Amino acid sequence: MTELATRDNLADEPDLSPGDERWLSLLDRLNDLSVHKHFDAYGDIAWDDPEYHLDPTDARWELDPELDPLGATDWYKSLPADKRARLGCELVASKMKLGLIFENILKQGLLRFAMTLPNGAPEFRYAYHEVIEEAQHSLMFQEFVNRTGYDAPGLSRIDGPANAWIIGLGKRFPQLFFLFVLGGEDPIDYVQRRELRSDRPIHPLLERIMRIHVTDKRGTCPSLATTSSAPCPRSAAPARHSWPSSRRSSSVRWPSSCSSRRGGWCSAMTSRSTSSTRPTPTTRGTTPRPSRR
């Protein structure tokens, strides 16, 4: 039988630097985690469990005055208990709707980025795993919004051109695109971790959603920070980025101080590198579905 080509027996594959080897080993591990351990918006959340029933007048939706400025106002405190709870629930739904829109922009930018990769680039597979993960988050957020009964508006039309410009950066200037991603990921990650550490009672449905989201994002923000602080290519046209000579030739060359020569994306792809403490994910059998880390 003819032996299939692998990275080890490709004749035209040049020697890789230690940094490239570490990156490829990490990427293989992350891709494997995406296949065998991942979350499903409906498989990992018992939406119809009575414990997860969403009642907008549940007192657990009331805003914590120590965590939310609105909850500390005299106006909010003067409202009837059911209205305080409903307002808090609608605020959570609005935030989830905004999160869904942000992740829609992220998915589109990742798809634009993936289309710039040459054949054989392992980053392509990981980028698509990330898109699938973000799609599960979007399903999770939208299902929550639907169950509140509140018609969360999301962004206005005036934000459309800015969103389209950011999405285009995934192809034209990935480093700047991931900087914008960091600006969206880091604040919500901080808020959710702070909420989970607080002593106040949290509705179990909201807690489950936040724990899944925080676990999925563990390592993403620090790695994006590493990428966004790396030097940009010394070129007058940042829309192009170079790859190792085995992938693609380019007039753009990265400074030697860069930890990787793969367009700066490599450092950002460490979302699942060292996370071992996670909520119980969906585990597939012998035919795993490439969905989640």
C-alpha cells in the first residue's frame, strides 16, 4: 500500500525552527482537544430541567448593588421586587444578545482569515474549530434570550459599517483584528469571572452558561494579548503576511524577535493549551465531531 504523506516524510519540508516545532505540536494537541472535548449548546445544558426554568420575576435576577451601578441607585431600589428582577433579567438578555453579535463578527473574521491560509496550513483546521465553538456560544446565548421573552434589540444600523470593517481585518490585517477581539473578550471574561466568584445567589441556568463560556475562553485573552503586543511586519502594506518558506513566499518578512513566523496568528491560537479544569464537556466516541476544544 502506498504510504500517505505526513509531516515527517514530506521530502520538500525544510527544517523548522524550535519555535515552529513547538507551535505545530501545540496546534496538533489543540485540534485533538477540539475533536474529543467540546461543549454543545443543547447537549450540555438541560434547558428543560425544572431547575433551569427561567422566570423573569425570580429574585435571583435582581441586580447586585456591589457589582452593578444601576443596582445601587435609589431609583432601582424603589421598584417593586418583581420589576427589579425583570429589569435585571432583561439586562442579562441584552448583554447576551450583544455577545452573540460580537461572536458573529468574530466568526466572520476568522473565516476571512482562514481563506488567506495556504493549502496544508494546520491553522485552517483550528480556525474552523474556533468558528464551531463560537457558533455553539451563539446558540446558547440566543436560546437564553428567547426564553426570557424579551426582544433584545442588539446593535443599531449605524454600527454596521464599523462591523464590516473589523470583519475585513481578518483578511487584510489579522493582528489588528485579533486586537479588536481581545477588546471584546477581555471585559466580558472579567465580568463573568467576578460574577461567579461573588457570594450572591445566581440562577443555575445563567451560572451554567457563564461557566461554559469562561472555560471555553480560558487562555484566549492572555494569548491574544501576547499576539497583539508582538511586532508587526516591517512592510508598508500590513494587509499581507508571510509564512514559512514551505508554505508561501512573500515580500513581507517578520522580525526575528517574533516568536513565530506564521503571521502572528500562532501565538493567538493557544486557547486550549493548558486548561484541565473544566465543566464536564460532551465527549464523543469513536467518531468524534470536530466541534469544541
